Amino acid sequence: MSTQRTVLITGGNRGIGRAIAEEFVALGHRVAVTARSGEGPEGTLTVHADVTDAASLDAAFTAVEEQYGPVEVVVANAGITRDLLLLRMTEADFTDVIDTNLTGAFRLVKRASKGMIKARFGRIILVSSVVGLLGSAGQINYSASKSGLIGLARSVTRELGSRGITANVIAPGFIETDMTAELPEQTQADYKKSIPAGRFATPTEVAKVITWLASDDAAYISGAVIPVDGGLGMGH
Ligand code: NDP
């Protein structure tokens, strides 16, 4: 069994983040989640934070450290979409998505890195998307934020790789959550036709890859982009 770690997941109250928290709990880790609303699953410590606000993230982090000790694994999962075609997308639509999905991850990684450098151990996992590499009409803001995470993880790997810290990106395809439930039925059916697996994934299928990346077995994997997409993005 892998070493028990202290884990912090952003956006752990629902969707993929909640499934990630459940998997870490099932493996016996000490798990904290950030939530703006609601609570994380049973067995987790919920701290309230908004990833667009560095002070609230810092306070949440400190609360977790006080309860569980140094945070060894962080998962930047919180994310939003604001889909519009380029000509209709305002600058606020663009910067709000970047602020949550990309700058939010930067804030988390920066805060986490202090303790990780000191401990000479850390696992940083950033939840990107297949569209970060494929691109997606109507999602210029979202796909830019998600491809930015790859540069972030790879630069962190170069900066902190010698300190026992790894930084990796997960690129899910279509996962059954509130985010995809919002898509019209016809759009969902069209997407399924283009996925070699012929279906969307469950959040647990993403979560299991993330817990493995955080495990002792994945110590030599860093700067990687790992697809969990049923083959949708093949050729990246
Ligand atoms: P959901 O919409 O179901 O959940 C999003 C989570 O992010 C919620 O917990 C939400 O909290 C949190 N969140 C959003 N904005 C902020 C913020 N400013 N500060 C703190 N928390 C915030 O999304 P999914 O579970 O589907 O997605 C999770 C991640 O996976 C996202 O990064 C998404 O881009 C990515 N992803 C999802 C795919 C999918 O098919 N579903 C595919 C590929 C990637 P609250 O409830 O308080 O709003």
C-alpha cells in the first residue's frame, strides 16, 4: 500500500472533484476539499475557499495544515466554462475563465510549493481537458486555460523536479457531471459518436488515475499529460 498522505482538492463538493476526494478517502489518506458551497464527501475536511481569491485559498490551506499537517498532494480541479463563439465572447468571459481555471491553479500550486519544498516531497496534479490540446469551437477561453495548465506543470517540473516534487496534468474527455449534463441531448449524442469508447466516463474513472499519480508507484512521472478520454484525443 502507498504511503498515507495529506491531500487537498479544489472543488471537492461535486462532480469530478468529489469523486477524487472519495477515492483518496477510500485509500486511507487524510483528505481536505475546498468548496464555495456545500460540503465534501464523508470522511473529508471541508474548507471554504474561492480559487480566484488568493487570501481565501491561503486561509483554507492554513486551516488544513493546522488540522492535518503539511499538504503533500494537491489537485487543482475547480473549473468553469463560459462557452461562446469568439465574436460574442467578451473580455470578461475570457479573463474570468482564465482566472478560475489557470490562475486559480497557479495560486494553489504557489501556496502548496512552500511546504512541499521544505518536505522535499510533493505531488501536484492539474485537471485539464482534452480540449486543451484539441481546441474546441465556442471554448476559446476554456481551451486556452486548459492548455496553459500544461505549461504550468512542465515549468514546475523543471523548477522543482529535483526536490522530490512531481507536477502532472490529467486531460479528461467527456465525463458525466453537471458540466456535461448542461449540453443539449443532441450534442451529447454527437460527441458520443466521435469517442472511440462510444460513451462518456464516470468521474471515478478519472479519480482512479489521479490517486495512482499521487501514489509511490508514480514517483518518476512528471510533466506528463495523461488522457482519460476513451481515445477522443488520440494523436495529441
Ligand atoms: P462541475 O461543474 O461539476 O464542478 C466544478 C467544481 O469547481 C465545483 O466544485 C465548483 O464549486 C468548483 N469551482 C468553480 N469555480 C470555483 C472557484 N472560483 N473557486 C472554487 N471552486 C470553484 O465540474 P466537473 O466536475 O465536471 O469538472 C471538474 C474539473 O474537470 C474542471 O476543471 C473541468 O474543467 C474539468 N473537466 C471536466 C470535464 C467533464 O466532462 N465534466 C472534461 C474535462 C475536464 P461550486 O460547487 O462551489 O461552484
